[in-house]
Amino acid sequence: MTSLFDVPRSVSAIAPGAVHLPGWLDLDQQRRIVAAVAAWRQGPVPPRAAALPTGHRMSVETLCLGWHWRPYRYTRTADDVNGARVLEVPEWLAGLGRQILIDAHWNPTEAAGYRPDTALVNYYPHGGRLGMHQDKDEKVDQPVVSLSVGDTGRFRFGNTHDRGKPYTDIELVSGDAFVFGGPSRFAYHGVSATYPGTADSATGLPRGRINITMRVTGMA
């Protein structure tokens, strides 16, 4: 499947510590992720649209691995869903995270030692968005590694000071990976739009967008 915009796509640094790796997942890997997400959705903790402190619910569904996330904290049990403990982060997924860091030319020692203990699996239906925010609920500043499958999303990557400009919009196509850490670890970011009909049905996900973000919480 081609990019939404017919331009060359190559590994690129968006900001110091922020790297876009287009087409990193091949079709078989994308299929594996779609099948894994379908299995994870069966429980023990089902996905849900998390409730924000304002009472509003997010427009994306989130399924958690390793630690259960709710705005703005982690717990071992999903007390806002059914009280069950979430599944662990599978080693094959963590291995993808390490390889992505290697391919992003990350510090070799840090890349080899990357052990994400939580992953947030977000599903974006038609119209799903994610407002500008920082990932700062973790106790350490190791990089966040992201994978996208399905519909193309407009990912807005901003600065570390506030939600406004400067920011860069990147089209994340099915199979793309994205890393942010180092000076960009606490940059504001979000998904301002998704493009229905851009998913490749060969992945097994005919509509919508899956995004997985792997993180290290620093929690015991």
C-alpha cells in the first residue's frame, strides 16, 4: 500500500531524539499484530475508552499490557474496568521495540537493554483522535517506541514546553514505527486525524487504526 501522499518515505529525525521509521513492519508482522490484538481483546481486561478527570471519555479504545494505565497513573489491576490484572508484555513485542531502537541508530547499550514493561494498545475508529499531551506518568525517561497498523493517522509531534507551535505533522502509515526519547522524551504529541479507507485489508484490519506504544515505567 502506498503512502497517503505520494512522496518518498525514509527514516528521518523529526527532532533530536525523535525518529520516524516508515514501513518498518512488513505485512506478515502487521498481520501478527492484528491477530495478537484480537486475542488480547478477549481479556482478562477488555479494552475501554478511558475516562478523563473531566468526566469525558477518550475517543479511542485502550487496551493495556504489563501495567494498566488510567489518566494519569499506572496500576497492576484494572480497577476502573473489572479489577483483573492485565496481561504481560510479550517478549516478541519487546523484541520489536529493541530492534526499532537499533534501526533508529539509538545508543547501542540503551537499545540492547530496552525492556518495556507496559504497552498501551490504542484503537482509533473513524473520527478517533488524541489530544496533545505528554507521556510523563512513568518514573524513568527511557524512550517510547510506537507501532502503527491500519488507517493512516496524522501524528502531531510538538515541543516540550506547551501544546502549541512549533510542531510537525507526520503521516503514520500502516507499518510505520516512531521513537521519541532523549531531548524529545517529554514532547507534547497527539493524533489530530485519521484517514478512513487507507487501511490495507491484507493486514486483517479492514478499518480503523491500531497504535501500540511501548514504555518503561520504572515501577516495581
